[in-house]
Amino acid sequence: MKTLPLAALKKTISAALILFMLSSFPALAAVQATAASGDQVNEVLNLLEKYHVSAPTKDSLSTAAIQGMVESLQDPYTVYFTKEDLKQFESGLEQNYVGIGVRVSEDSEGILVVEVFNGSPAELAGLKRGDIITAVEGQPVAGKKLEEVTKNIMGPEGTQVSLTVKRDNNTFEVTSTRKQVQIPVVTSHLFDNGVGYVKVTSFSSEADEKFAQSLETLKQGGLKSLVIDLRDNPGGLLDTALNIAKLFIKEGTLIHTKDRDNIDEPVLIKNGTTQPFPVIVMVNENSASASEVLTGALQDYNQVKVIGTKTFGKGSVQNLFPLSNGGALKVTIEEYLTPKMRKVNKVGILPDIQVEGEVPQLITALRHGGVNSFTLNINKRNISLNRYDLTDSFDVIRQNGRLYVPSRVLAALANASISWNSEAQQVEIAAADVRTAYPSESGDMINKNGTSYVDLDRFADTFKQLTWSQDGESLTISAN
């Protein structure tokens, strides 16, 4: 599910800030009197309302005026919310929405169900991971944008939606009743050798409590190292990031701030604690705002090893000011810097170990945590790693009797480095004393949509730590 970066907000909402008050003036003389007092905004609003041929309303004009002022700042994070917009914003922050309770991705036949939330209408209707929704209300969805299809599936609470679902070779109809759904903001799993995994999808008001609960559960299960997954986490509440940081940093600074007067009022970490095990944090280009706050602090205090790709670079803090009309104004009030005064805004945070690709990132992080062997199972559209179902996916290409797997996935499984030689047009992979190249002209490597795929059999011949087997459409790749 695609997301957009959210601003890092302070939990304490400041007192209402009223931009301007609108009054009703029955005559032009009154409008002129208002102009004499310097209220040019009200003057223009009243004149347009009274005389423009389109008969605009005062509400529509005032909304346009506010939006114009906000847009003039050229700051994408200062935003005017109407009452309805504010509800949507708050629901997005808390990961609440009205729908059927599935996580989906694009597929050539429709949209693929990659996760069904517990207790959701989708689960009650019998939908399962791996199902393909081919039509919504009888209208085929193949080839349509994911956002368009999900919008059609969502709707008013209490209404029903009819879906055509393909499972294996069977197609059937499902009717589900839409209701308020809570997307899990924190999920966890304990891998082999006591390697814990916690994924945080949003810094909502309860994410810190759920994180602490997950951490305690993992400890009871024999936790020896921890992987924190902040990939595709667009941010959220600053206080939530602070409370999670306190689980790893005893005393210190979460961020330094710089306001319009260049005054630094650092956000301090007090009465925190530390953990006796290694911690790895995963980030990518969609990790923003509070994700960068937490990552930057943990990195500066040498509490973690960061793996992935450079983060989004959203290094500013917003405050939410309620308005008298039920809406709100989200205003950028500060820029923030990491504890070591590193700039984040429009720069991002660079990982300690740079790895591209969702599955390679996870394999690399788990290996640094202490997982020594991996089993990757690809069954049609479902992928699991060491028996843990992944929402991430990748293509496997069957061509001319050969089986091709993304080169970055194979390199990660073999604990190998990978590079692209543009001059020779070949992928080069090296591990320990083994180094080999896969030229595109040899047929051992093919390119598709900017991704290189290597012949699996050819790769396993060179990197002996890799074995694989195939049973129908089910592919299993193991690495020790």
C-alpha cells in the first residue's frame, strides 16, 4: 500500500490560532470602511461574494484564500485542513480507515492480497493471503492503478462491496461489509537464534506502547538481537519517537531544533534505559520524519547499525493549530538536527550498510543480527523467509527452460557483494574467494524493467552455499 510522508507532530496541540474572522457587510460602504481599517482580505472576499457572476460562497472563498496563503510559503508540510481533511489526516496518522481490512499490491491479473488483518471484514468474508481480486462490483480491475482500485473497495461504513476473487484455479464472489479498520502499527516476530524483528508502520499515539509490549514479548522468548524495520514509515508523532528512543538511550538529546529566530530548544531524553543486545535498524527512501528522528538519534549514540537506502530527508517539525471552523492549520515551526548536529532536511540519513531491495535488506539485517541460514520459499505470489510471510515480493522469470531470480536477492542469500559493470554490461558478484560475472549477452543474466535477473542454476554452480529445489510452481532457495 503506497503512503505519503507525514509530518512529525507534537502530541500536545497548541491553543487555537484564528487566521482571520469573516463578518457580513450589507452595504458597499461597510466594505469600504473595512478596507479603511486595513482588512484587505475581507474586502476582497466580500466584493467577490457580492458581485462575481459565479456566485461564490464565503466558505469557498475563505478556503481558497487560506490555501493561497499557505501555498505562497512553498512549504509542502504547512497545510490547511478543513474539518473533513483533519479527520482524514488524524485517521491516517493512527492508521485507521473504513474498508475491508487487507493490504494489497499490484498484479497483472488484478490486485494481490498480501495480508488480511485479524478480525477484519475481509477475514470474516473468507479472503486469504495470495487471493487475487479481479473485479470490484463487477468491474474488472486488471491494468488499473492500485489507488483507483483501493478507493473503489473503500467506502462509507456499513455499506457492502462485492468482489470477484481468484484463488488458484477457482473464481468466486465475495461480499464484505465495510467498517472501521485499524491497520497494525507494530508487528513482531522472533527468528532463529533469538533474532527479534519489530516493524513500525507509523509513529501513531499508541505505537510506542505497542513497541514496548512487543519488545518485552520478544525478550521473554529469548531475544538476543533486534531488527527494527522503519522502511516505508512516513513518520508521525514526535513524542512517540522520543518514547521509543528512551528504550535504547538512557540520557541525552533526541533532536536539536532551530526555529525562526535560530534558537535551539533541544528535545531531551531523560530517565531512559539501554539494551544488552545488538540493534539493527532498516530504512529506505520512504522512511521520513519521525523515522529519521529515531534513526538519527540511535545512530549518533552508536546504539544501532543502520541498513538500507538513504532516507527521505524530511527534517522539519510541525505543530497543529485548531481553527474555529473545526479545521486546523499544520505549520512548520522548526527545523531539526540529529544529536550530533547533522542536517536531515532535504539530505536524509545515510545507512551504515547500503543495500537495495526489500528482501535483500531484510536478509542482510537478519544476518547481522545472527541468523546463519536462510530458506526462501516462493509459492506463486506468496513469499516467506524462514517460514515468516513477507509482504514484500519479487518476480521469478521462467524463460527458455531456465529459471531467473533477481541478482540482488541471490547475492544477499550468498552473503556476497554485487555491482553493475556498465561498460561490460554485466552483473558482478563476489563472496570470500569466489568472484564471477554474468554478462547480459551470455544468457546467464537478463534485464527486466531495470532489474537484473541471474540464472539460478548457474549461480548455484558457482556459489556452493546455495541450494534450490522446485515443486511445480513452488520454488525453495536455501543458503547456509
